[in-house]
Amino acid sequence: MKIYCVGGAVRDELLGLPVKDRDYVVVGATPEEMVKLGYKPVGRDFPVFLHPQTHEEYALARTERKTARGYHGFEFHAAPDVTLEQDLVRRDLTINAIARDAEGKIIDPFNGAADLKAGVLRHVSPAFAEDPVRILRVARFAARFSFRIAPETLALMRTMAENGEADALVAERVWQELARGLMEAKPSRLFEVLRDCGALARIVPEIEILYLELESAAAAMRALDAAARQDASLEARFAVLGRALDPFAVETLTNRLKAPTACRDLALLAARHSHAVEDAQELSAEEVLELFDATDAWRKPERFSELITAVLAGEPESEAVRTRLEHARAAAAAVDAGAIAKSVNTPAEIRNNVNQARLAAIRRALRGE
């Protein structure tokens, strides 16, 4: 039995990056032997085990065969006679098909280290085309590392998109990969790659439509990268896209992808209220109050702050606008609505008096008082 560290951990070590998780491949073992050694079986589709102390994943070396369309249609074979190279050849990219043995020796049958040095994303074998998720993964790695895509790999991805392979992806998996891509260092590359290979129109057609007006698409992508530089949350980064779309497109997109409610709600707010936030320096006190009411800034101040981040990402006067709005919101939120409620009799009077008090507080805040 031999154990090899594989995949992302080896890749990141070679790049000099911190390693978060380590995965291992076990060659020459059976499931029964792994259990006897204290490993806990957890794999559903193929034999994967957790180390008894470190809880890191150890998978038996395996091969796979395509049996149906989509990314679920695979038949796996794990046995002691499966070699390390047979296991590595099924992986997506050469940079992810590098292994390291227990003595630290690098095993690199597909020249992944050379591609790492050259900054190239290249598929390992024609089997790449069997799994449409790999289109999204390549786009995500491009967003992470800003590597170029090998021409033959991009051509293969285009063929996959043309053949409708991406149509077999389920919404949850698309969202998972898109969300991870949005959180990379340069998320605009995610959409650039998907568009270059023809998959964007099939996976997120609402974003493809943005490119009908290239200036709008370019502005949205610049803002998205600016949000990444600010280390913005996933919700804020997704809302940057929402700010470039109309509310109906946001509804359609988030429903189809089954996006989390927090992402959907913030993106809708950005689509509906981006102009008001952008023009905040020119808004009257009444218009500022209307913005706070419409976005429920009273009950959800953190979400309102995220809205500002999404709408103003990359804008030169963003800090001045943020300061103006958040100062006004804090002043209005300090109004004691409970005390006002005790002084009047009807709900209508309460609402009117609270609004008038908040409006006065906003006026004072906008004057710098």
C-alpha cells in the first residue's frame, strides 16, 4: 500500500500558497484493509475514508467511465491494481494531476508543474469532455490564478458547450461553482472564460445579455473586480451583478439557480435602488428617507451597508457617499419610536410622527450637524 498527497494541496505548495486541505490517494489497498487500519468510510459513490486522527480524506485509487449524460453519469472502479497514473489521468487539469509521495518526491506524469510555471490551464485527457462541471471549474481557476487557457482546452470547452453538455448541469451545482468563482481574486475572468467558450449564454443568459452593450458589461466586470479587491462578501459581489440587471432578470436568474435568499434579496435591492444610492450626494432629506424605507435600512442596517458596497464598488466617491448615507441612517435610527408611540393615539399618527422625527434627524445629519 502506498499513499500520495494529490491535487490542490500539491499545486498550491508548488505555487508557494498556503494549503488549506490535503487529499490523499491510496494505491494497492482494499476497503477492508482501510477499515482495519482505523479509517472511517464516508464515500457514497466510491471508497473514500477519513484518517482516524487528522480526519483528512483518503480515497482509493480509481478509474471512471462515462455511462450517461451530465456529471452524475459515471461508473467508478476502485481496486488494488489501479495505478497512481490511472487515477491522475481522470482529473480535470494538469495542474491538479500532480502527486507527492511520503518522501516528498513529486510525481507529475502530465507536466502539470510546467503548466503551473507557465500559467496555463490545460486539460489532462479527452475524458475532460465527459464532465460539464469542468467548464465551470476551469473558469473558476482562471478567476483565481489569472492563468491563460490552453487553446486546445478552450476548443474542447467550446465543443462541449455547442453539444449541450452544460445543459445537463443542475442548478445547485451551477450556483456552487459560480459562488466559488465570485469569491476568487478576479471574478470577471469567470464570466470572460464562460463567454469565450460559449457556455455563458447557456448557464447564465442574463449575464450574456449584458454583453449586448459592451460598455455596460465592462463597467459591471470592473465593479465586480473592485468588490473583490475590497474583500466584499458573496452577497455583495452577486449584488454587483444585480446592479447591472433589471429586477425581472435578477428574479429569473436567482430562481433558476436557486440562489440563497440573502443573495437574491441584496441583488434585487441593487437592481431597484442603485441609482438612488449612486446619486446620494444630490438626494434631498425626503428622498434619503424614502431610500431607507424602501430598503428596510431600519431593521437591516448591515444589509444596507452591503448594498452601498455593491452599488459603489469601483466608484471614485464611494467613501464620501457611504459616509453621508450611513451618518444619516444612524441619526434617523436614533429616533425613539417607542417614546413617540406613547404620545399619540392611532397607528397613523405614530407612523407620521416617527417619519417626521426621522426626517428632521436626516436633515440635521445632511447639514453635518
